[in-house]
Amino acid sequence: MGLSPSVLLTEKDLVNYQELTYFNKQEILQAYRVFRNLKKQSIRDRGEELQIPVQMIMNIPELKVNPFRDRLCSVFSNNRDYMNFEEFLDMMSVLSSNAPKDLKAHYAFNVYDFNNDQRLCEEDLMQLLDRLTCGLPNDPSCYMEGKLSDKEKKKIIKEIFAIADLDRDQELSFSEFCHIIDKSPDFITSFIIHL
Amino acid sequence: MFSNNKISPLPNNGVVDDSSGSQVSQRRQAVVTVEQNSQIWTPHLSERLRRRTEFGELKPTKKSSGNLEQKIIQIRRFLREVAFKLEPWRESVKAIEGHHGSGVASYFLFLRWSIYLNFGFFMLLFGLIVIPQVAFKKKNYTTAVLGINSSYVHVNYSQHCSQQYILNYSSTSVSEILLDFLQGTGWMEKTPLFYGYYEGKELNYDKSYIIPLAYILVCIFSLIYSVIMMAKKSASNFQDSIYDATPSSHYQFFTLVFLSWDYTMTDEISAKLKLKSLKKQIISELTDKQYRQKRKNLTTYQYARIIFIRVLVNIFVLLCLGTGAYLIYFTTQFTTFHVKPDEFHGHHESVRFLVEYLPSITISALNGFIPFVFSFITKVEDYLPQNQVIIILIRTILLRLASLIFLVASLYKEVMCTPKDNCNVGVADCPPLRCWETYIGQQFYKLVIMDFLISFSLCVIVEPLRKLFSRCLKISSLEPQFDVPKNVLDLVYTQSLSWLGFFFAPLLPCMVLLKFFGTFYLKKLSALKWCAALEKPYKASKSQSLFATVLMISFFFCCLPIGYIICYVPPSRSCGPFRVYNNMYDILTITVELWPLTASMIVRFLSSSAFILTIIVILILFLYHCAQRGSAQNETIKLLRKQLNAERKEKFYFMMEANNTATIVAENKASRKQ
């Protein structure tokens, strides 16, 4: 069996993780395998804990093409440059298909809240739209010509606020976000990463 | 219990942006703290773990709940692990999801579910009908017939007629054997595949096993099994899909922006395509919006023109359906009536083969060709894009169902053709069908084979060629795309064949099972190798509920003819388990009559019209109650929405007030100091 990479994962840890995440044993081990494989390329030990740079986490195949990968990592690593296994497992657990909608909605809100002010304002939505059409903001050619014009973006944002912004303050709060997410059954199938 | 620990482990909220000291940001900060307090903030996994080990916090109450609950949790976890390990094709579905997103993957999940469904279906029929008949045929076979003294039973006729049902075939050449295999005739006709093989007597080993009774009960139970499976499937879907009565088009921009990125994507090329297509979609959605606003102020003339065109197109669609109906009717009649077996002398075998396959070819051709026409003419009609897709889909579903209905109707006409001799075989102008059930089974057998051949050739020949041409000639429109609705309709069509045909060919579900099995790998090949990513992604949830609905509808369409045949159509005298009975249903009546008096009384009461009427009335009342509750809940939702809005305004107002007072107080203080 594929237990060999789990040398550092004790049975007790496994039981604890199973109770605290939405994963079963195999999935935890699979996550651990993915995490340990990154270690081969770079290690940075802080005491006993294994820490992996966020840059490397962002390059695992499951995240590599995602235009929000840096946001995902920073939300789950508390804005640090390193991630430990528990944070990684937490991220994968929230994005697994077993996690409930509310939890996913919360993290989605945080991912899209680019300036971390607990509000989705116009600025956040602008950046969201740019990322949706061009990917991470490191592709200058696309950002020069490929992205939507400001006018188009403004129009879309206006439409979104017209529907979702219930108190008309030109921002979306978490509850407003949830309100609409509840009506979009696709959310639960699209906010998923299979390890 | 411990699920409570899992839900809402919200992260530490990010750093609050308070670079500017303006009023707005102050207010914002205040609102943030208010919201913070109102929600339960649970820390990260590592923190939770630490608390658990150090303080014993968040631990499931092990001591109080005792050993038993622990065991249950362990067993449940173990079962989940087993299910996880046994889940077939997880990797395949994941790969497809990474390539095309969850919409296409939902098709594969549906396909996998259909395989489960057909597997159960096949096991029921195989285990309870085929195996007893095949394995115990020579062992202690009695001639006893259930209810031999009853008025429904005609043993003499059927004995006389069974002797006339002889197949004369000479299996000399390989080609002939192969052709017979493809048509289900000749040596194939008296195999367990078809109805005609089964005997109408009891098998006796210790206890008697009554084949006709088993046959009818298993068939009815299979249908019930299908309903249960479908209900289970659609229940989970409907919970998600029919959540709100307001049309989803209101949320299109929201959906587009927040939900259109599929986190399951892992393929780099597809991801790039996806980014591009998202941009296209956003722009088209914007132009759409403008178009819609323009549509609102149409002149009467323009409006009348659109209506006129739509009426014309609908008439055309009906004409198409009518032509299809006539073609199916004509070809079925042609194969049975006009081409008598003796006319084939002198013709090549392949001609006979083609004629035999004519109805199946016609149906498949219609199903393949007419949807193209539909999608073309619907463009003329000037519908909104998202409605257009639905309208094409509805028309295609209609066509598919209609073609099956036409087939069943023309077969029915042949079977019920009147001048018949006392063996229930047509004479004079009627087709001499010694065993009409087997004949119908053969038709469905041919349809399934045809269906498989077509999907096989599409995947293996047509799609690679299209891909090649599109690469060479640089025409991107030639490149095949994975059309989810069309594929689902194909699947539903095959499933309907299985439901319609299983009564006449008990091993048909096995064929369908094999077909689905092959289809999974073919479609996987097609999705991963030949097809480009979809330009307009198909929404997973929408499709799931739609699939379930379409399947349900076609199921009930399939049940009707089967039920009718079981209850009213006299079975053939010369073959099959029901050859001695007036109607197939009689076997149930006879069994009930042989029961003790009270039991048969109860059954008779349960099947009486008075009881059924009562049940129907109760069901209608229940339905009404549900509808009422639903509408009441909708009202509550509206009310709550208003309340939420009002509350927010109030909060906003108070915040402003607090800010104002704070500044006034500060000013006062400042002025006092001065």
C-alpha cells in the first residue's frame, strides 16, 4: 500500500485529521504525498514543521492553471510566504467535494476579496474580471490588449450590483454574496479541486 | 456532532485596509467588527488541532457517548473508505474535468450512473429469469401449468401451435451466421436473448419455480427498480436546481463573474482557451443585454413578423416530425409486408440484410440529421441565445421520443392486424408472425446494434477526420466539440431502447450495459483527444437536473406500451412463457386466486378501482398541499429579502449617526480645550 510516504504522519494524526477535515484516510495520505513530493525540491525547516514556499504550492498541477492560485494560497496561509501541511490540508479539504456550501462560499468570498477588507468593492471586481480574462497579473501582453475595456467592466459591475447589492452601497458584503451563491447551484460543482 | 467542528472554520480575517482616515473607511471598519461579532470565527486547522490536543476542546464527546457510537463512527469511516476505493473511473472523470470542466464531467457521471442502473437491471433479469430457465431446463421439468383448470388457460391450442413454431435455418457459411447474429434471426431467434425461448411451465426442484410468474414479476420489479434509482438521483439534483423561482437570467452576470471559473481545470491549453472564451462570453452577454433592451421597444410590424416566422418554423418542425413518422411507418411496413421471405430467392444476402435493417437505419438517420436542420432553422426565429439552446433541445427530445413512439405504433399495428388463425398468427394480408414478441425484441436488438455502430464510427472515424481537416485547413468551426446535451440525448435514447425492449429480449439490458461500457471509453477518447474545449460551457447543475427530467419523461413513455401489452394484448400461442394464457396479466390473477381467501380478498381490494381512486385523490391533495407550502415559502423569502434590505439601511443610518456624533463630540472636546 502507499503508506511509505506517511512516515511522519502518525496514526493519531490521521485520526485527528479525519475528524477535523472532510477527507478520509486515503485522501489525507494523497494530500500528504503531494505535499511531501514538493519537499524534495526545496526544504525549509522551521523547527520540526515542514514548510513549503507558496510559490511551489502554486505550481502543483491542480493549481497551476488557476487564475486565483495566489489568492487561494494567501487566504489559507494567512498571507505568509510559506505553508505547512496543515494549512495545505485545510485548503484541499475546503475545496474537496464533501465540504459544505457555506464554508466554500466563505473562502470564495475571501479569495475574491483582493484587498482584504471583507467587502467586494468595485476595485476587487475589476481585478476579478481581469483575472478571468487574462489569468494571473503576470502576462503583460494580455493585460495590454486582451483584457476588457474599463467601460465594459464598469457595465458588468453595474449589472452585478443591480442584482446583488441589496443595500446599494456599491459593495458586496459576505451576506449579500451568500444570498446570491445560494441561488447558484453551480457554485458547489465549480469551487472544487480534486486531488 | 463532530461535523460541527468542521463547519465554519473561517480564517482569520485579513488585514483591514485603513490607509485612509476618511469617514468611509471608519464606517467600513465598524461594520467589519459588527459582522465579526455576529459570526462564529473558528481558526485554521492547525489551531484547531492544537486546541484539541492541548485543551481537549472540540473533541467529540467520547466518554459520554460510549463505545457503541465510536464503533459506528469507525464503521462509517471504513465504509466511506471502501466506497472511495471502489469508485470506478474516478481518475478518468478527473482527467476529463481537468480538460473540459465540470459540465462535460457531469455527462460522464451520468453515464456512470446509467451503467449502475443497467447493471442492476441486468442482474435482476439474468439472475431470476435467464439462469433458472437455462440451467434447470433439463432437470425435473414438469408439464404443470399454473391454473390449468382456469378459464384463462388454453393448453391444447398452445401445444398444437408450439409444434408449428420451427425455425429452419442452415448455418453453413460464416457470413450467414454473422448476418443472423446482426439481425437476431436464424440461430439467434431461439436463444435466451429473446422472449420466444422461455417456457410457460413450472420448473421443479424441491420447490416449483413458475417461469411465467417469475417473468412478469421480475419485469414489473425492474421497472420499479428503475423508478427508485431515478428518484434517488433526481432528488439530490432537484434540491439544488429548483431552488428559486426567479429566472436565472437575472443572475447571469453574477454567475459569469463569480462562478464561471471551474476550479477543477488542470489542463494548460484548455485553461488558456477557457480564459479566451470567458472574455468572449462576457462580451456577448453584454451585447445580448443591449439587444434585449432593443427588443423591448419593437414596433407592431416587427413583432408580427417575428411571430409569423415562428409560426412558420413550428409548422415546419411538425412537418419534419410527420415526415419522420411516415418514413418509420413505411419502412417497418415495407420490411414485413411487402418483402415476403420467398421473394429473396435470387437476391444476395446483403440485400435482405439491408432491408431488414431499413427501419433502424431510418430512425438513426433521422435522429442524426434532423437536429442539424432544427439548429439551423432555429437561428432564423430570432430567439434569445439561451432560449435558443433550450428550444433546439426540446425539439430534439420530441423527435427522439416521437421516433420511438412511431416505431412502437407501427409495430403495434402489425401485431394487432386482424385476420388471424387460431394460433394467433396473421393470415391473408397480415404478417405471419409466429412469435410477435420475439419479432419486437429483434427490432430493438437491431436498434441497439445500429446505435452502437453509429456512435462507434462517430468516435473512431468521423471525429478524428474532422480534427485532422480542421488542423490542415485551419477551419476552427470544423473541429469537433463535446456537445453535452446531444450526448445525453443519445444516452437517454439508448436507455429508452433498453426499457422498451427488455420485456421482449431479457438480455437487452446486458447489451445496453456493454454499449454504455464501451461508450464510456469511446467518449473519453473523444473528449480527451478529438474534441476542443467548449466555447460556451455547459453548466453542470443545469444539465444534471435536465438529464434526470428527460430520463423520467422517456421512462414513463416507455412504461405505457409495456403496461398496455401486459394487460391487453393477447400473447402468441406458439412461444414464450405466457403462451397458454389469454393475456399476460392473467398469470397474476390466477396466482392470486390460488392464495388463501383473505389474502386474495385483500389483493382484490387493493387493485379495485375504488381504492385506486382514493389513492389518487389523496395524492392530488398532497400535491396541492406541497404546492401551497412552496408558494408560502416563496412569499417568506420575498419578505425576508425586504427585511434584510431594511435592516441594512438601518445599520447604515446608525453608523452614519454614530460617526456624526463622534465627530461632534471630538469637535466639542477640541473647542473646550481651546
